[in-house]
Amino acid sequence: MKLSPFIMLCSAGLFAIFSSTISKSPVLPLFATHLGADPAGVGFIAAVSAFTGIIASIPAGLFSDRFGRKRMLVFSLLIFSTAPFLYPLATKLWHLALIRFYHGFATAIFVPVGMALVADLFHEERGERLGWFSTATLAGRFMAPLAGGSIIGAMVFNPGLSYKVVYFVCGGAGVIAFLLTLGISSPAKERKEKKSWDETVRAFKAVISSRTILLTCTVEAAILFAYGTFETFLPLYSIQKGLTAYHIGIFLSAQVFTLALTKPLMGRFSDRHGRRPQIFAGAVIGAVCIGSFSLFTMFLPLLVLSILFGLSLSLVTSATSAFIADLSRQETHGSAMGVLGSIMDIGHTTGPLASGIVAAYLGVSVSFLSAAFVLFIAAVIFRVYVKSPVAA
């Protein structure tokens, strides 16, 4: 039985993001330390691939508009399937930094181009299908740390060998994703049309000059700013209040489960009831949740807030990508998703940095409130200035 391109893409997404995540969680800080990195060095190594995502997502989307989605997906999976086998060759930190920079291109290309392909394939149920694609990648993101941690734990007697085994598994997942991607057929319209660079650049300019697209991207960046604050500082806050690592794991897992289970449902809801009200409501709920973490110290209230914050993430992110696809023509879906990917990476990266400065001077509780303020302001600006969709 031949699988549909959508099922193949979701399956490839699961293995690709599993491969990407297992390369860094929990092995990357351990491997960097094994190579002699201090805490600052570990932080630098961890940030390299995020930087790649910021600079590469827009060109990836633009090139997919010009050369086709499948070609760019195959290119990203070539990186997914080759980069992991370079890690065991690293003997110095700068080797590891270069490998992380190269590996970062894989996710930076795959995610926005994959989302653009889903947007190409579906219209009436676009939000739901983007939700399922996101859920597939979240499943890979969830399983990877469990697999990586199990391998390292089982081979604790030989850390050097355990790192090599983890990266071998990482490479195997990348190869599987590559083979799945080869089986994805290009949309009929993409096969027929061949656009010039002038047409592609004009289409890209239309995307980046659309205030509505940029404000929608900004809302997603703001909620990821808050999410970066949540995942970085909730563990510290919990420990300060006398909770354990076990409790922290439950908070983080509950949030991921909520996000993964509800994204297709929230995407379907946006298909039927509209994107803009859902984005605004989700952002306001998220602002209330992230700000409320500073008001509670007990396990149960913090667990409820973690689940509600996961729901707010689902409300916003399941609708923003579909809304941006609605706002752009099919020939600009890649550029639009690339812009979304780059801006959301900026939000996710700057969240811990900015909130860390606030926490250092004013305390962790205030960092939650500052993230809530950023998200609420972004929601209000979106509500005031985003009007009826007009395709860019």
C-alpha cells in the first residue's frame, strides 16, 4: 500500500526531529564537557545551532519557492544523515562548534519547508494538518532525550563509547528520514511551474512587506520567548521553592504532552472558527499563565499552570502557521514559513537571555512577569493591527 505524501512527510518529520534532538539532549553538554568545555563553552556550543536556524530559515524557504519543496527537503535530510557521523571525529571544541553549525542547517531547512509543503497540499483543513505535522515532530522531540539518556545511563562505564553510540543512533534516524523523504512526490503544480529568480524575489518582498504576516510571526516569537523563559527558569524556581527534579520532569513532560495531543484539535478549531481570535486568546491565556508561575509554590498549582501554558502554546502555534499560509500565495509559502521560522527562533533564543538578565537583578519570579508583559503586549498589538487576510 502506497502511503500519502502527508503521511510520509509526518513520518520523516518524526525521525528527523528525533535525530536532531538526540544529538543535543542530553548528550551535547556532556560531550562538550568531555572535550574540555567550561559552562560558558557549553552554552556557546548549545547556541550555535540556534544561530544557524535564525540565519538559514528565510533562505531555505526562499529556495524552496524557487527550486521546489522536495529538493530542499532532500537537501536537509542529507545533512541530517551525514552530520551525526562527524561528532565522533571531534577532538576539540571548535570541531564540535563547526559540526553543530553544519547540523543546524538541517532543522532550519526541514521545518519551514515541511510546513510550506503541508500548506501547499491542504487548504480547507490546513490548520489541522499542520497540527498533525507538528505533533509528529513533537513525538520525535519527546522520545529522543529518553533514548539518549538510556544509552548514556546503560554505558556509564565508558562515556566516550556511549557518546559514539548515541550519535550512531542519531545518524540511523537521519538515514531513515532521508529514505522516507525520497518517497514524497512533489505537488503537481510545483512540477509544472518553473519560476525565475525575479519572480521569486518579488514574491519574497511581498511577504516581508506584509505587516499582517510580520505581526503574526511576532506573536509566535513572543509566546516562544515566554516558553524559553518557562523551560529555563521553572526548574530553578521549583528547586528554590523546595520541589524536586522529579516534580520538574512532570511539569515539563505535562506541557509537552498537552502541546502534542491538542495541536491537531486546535488546528481543526482554527479551520472552522477563524485564526485571529484563537491567536489572540491563546496569547492572552499564555501571558496569564507565565505570569502566574510567580504566585504559586506548591506542586499541584504549578502542574495546572504548566498544562494550561501548554494549551496556550497549542492555541497560538496551531493557528499562526496556518494563518500565515492563508495570508500568502502558494508560490510564497516557503518564504512565509521561512520568515516565521527565523522570527520564532529569535524569540525562543532571546527569551532565556533577556529573562536571565531580569532574574539576575530582580529575581526569577520577576522574569516570569516580564515574559508575561512581552507576550501580552504582542497580543494586544496583534489584536489592534491585524485585519482581514489578503494574500501576499
